[in-house]
Amino acid sequence: MKTEYLFEQECYKIIGACYEVHNFLGHGFLEAVYQEALSIEFLKTHIPYESQKKLDIWFKDMKLEKCYYAVFLLRKNNS
């Protein structure tokens, strides 16, 4: 019996995009290089995303002054 996973196809596409970038560029670059290349690969493979998305952080019922910037935030594809 095959186990069904949540967002299995989406994860497969994302991991494939990451491997494509790594296989092409190899290792040794700074994070910014891989981030830009992955942005290009996401566009090429029609993976919807937002880059440098600001996320608020909450502790109990209070919003912290500090926030988090996600390098990539994947969006649900509405097509």
C-alpha cells in the first residue's frame, strides 16, 4: 500500500528545483547566489513564491518588535 503525503507533488517540484540549482552551480558560493538562482528556477518551473517575506512573531498574545524574514515563502497555486 502506497502512503499518501500532504503536498507530495509540490515538495517533489521544490526539491527538484533545489537539485537543479546545486547540480548546475556546485558548491562554494554565498547564499545570495543560490537564492537568486533558485528564484529563477522557481519561475522557470512555475512554482509560486514570495521572496524576503516579512513574518510577524507572536509570543503568547503579544506581537514582538523583532520579526523574521523568510527567504522563500511558497504560495498556493490557484491555477
